[in-house]
Amino acid sequence: MGRPRGFDEEVVTRAAVRLFAGRAYDGLSVDDLVNGLGVHRNSLYKTFGSKRGLYLTALRWYLEHEFEPALAAIEKLAPKDGGRDASLIEGGVLDLLLLAAVEQAPGDSEVAGLIRGALARLDDAVGVERATELLGLRLRARAGQEASAD
């Protein structure tokens, strides 16, 4: 009988979302992940299979538990209202989406499919023009350039 897992997979997945949203896939080594997540390398590989496996798990978790609820809240309060969706830029909800879109999606068809779906959902929630504006504003914010959300 194997040793019981010494960590909560969802806690580790949430922490991985933060790491990938902060430094992107290529910006993190497996050592960075092991240290940042507080898990042993063998446990990471046994649970997620690989760095990519962890990334896909984190990306899917993010889309389901952070991105989608944020869009649902916006739609419920003020569908297609340009001023009420600023939380997407201020709270960093778009960070992992942005990084995945520019870094991983071009070379990974599975990530590309997830990102295409998320971008379509964003378009539906706030409209294509506003979605484009929000993504650009968040990109500028990550680069340290303040810009108005309205």
C-alpha cells in the first residue's frame, strides 16, 4: 500500500493557478513549482504527470472556478454594461487567460481550445469590443502602465 498523499490537490491546484498567472508556464521551472507549491517533486509527478499536466489542471480549474464565476456575476448584474466589468482587470482575473493565450496556445492545441472557448465566453458576456478593451487594459496593467477601465 502506498503512502497517503501529503497535500490537498485542490489547494495545490489553486496555488499553481497563482504561480502560472504570475510568471507564466515558461517562467516557472519544476523546481520553482515544487518550492512554490510546497510539494515534493515525486508527488507532483505522481499526481499531475508532468509540469504540463499540472498546468492543464490549473488552467481548467481557473476557467471553471475563477473565470466563469466572474463572467456570470457580470452578466447577472449588468450584461454588456461597460462599467461594471472593471473587476476583470483590477483583480487580475484575466492574467492566466492572457498568458496562456500568448505563450502556450500557439503551440499547444489543447490549451488553444480552452482559450478559444474562454475568449468566446468573454465575448458573450461583455461584447467583443469590450472584451478586447478589457484584455488590452489588463495587459497594460501587467506591464505597469495604468489605464482607465472606462
